[in-house]
Amino acid sequence: MAGASPKIDYDKHGDVLYVTFNTGEPSYCEEIDDFLLLELGVFTRLPTGFRIIGLKEQAKRLHSRIMRQKAQDVIKIQLQKHKKRATSRIENEILDRQKKLRKVFREIKKEQLIEA
């Protein structure tokens, strides 16, 4: 499902940011640290989204740029693991998800969920 826009949902009550790359693949979560959960595809193990727990609280505690960079780095590392043994189809998926990740953080900034 390359090309589909990522979906961003923010739960104000729970202060949780949910992001999915709309891949259509069933996913599971892997806890990265206290605030970041990475969603990975059951079949491909490629990132299919992520969650930031306590978004506003984490943005106060950590500089917003650090929080964004952490999420981006974790996803990039996961993608790089697959790039070494990727077919051209998987490489295209990796590039697509990297683009979606950049788009997500532009949207989050635009919606002023986190500071620039």
C-alpha cells in the first residue's frame, strides 16, 4: 500500500500520539523506552507506525527535537536492518516509510502538538 498517507491521531485525554503508516499489515508493538512504542509488521518486521506515550509531558521533560530525533532514529535503524538484505520491492517500501516518517513530523509540528 505504498503511497497511502500516514494517519495521525492524538488522544488528548491519555496524552498519547498514535501514528500509522497505513501499510495494511497486521502489527505488534515493541517498547523502545518509557515513551516510545514502535509498531512492526508481523510479516515484514518493517515499521508500520509508532506511539508516543505522554506526548505533552515528554515534550516538556525532553526538548521536542530530542523526542522527534529519538523516534526517527529508532525507525531508521529498524529500516536499515532490512535494507542490507532487501529486494527492490522492500527497498521501495523502506523509502516509502522514510518519506511517511518525515511527513508525520511535519504534520505534528503544523498541528502544534509539539514545538518546532
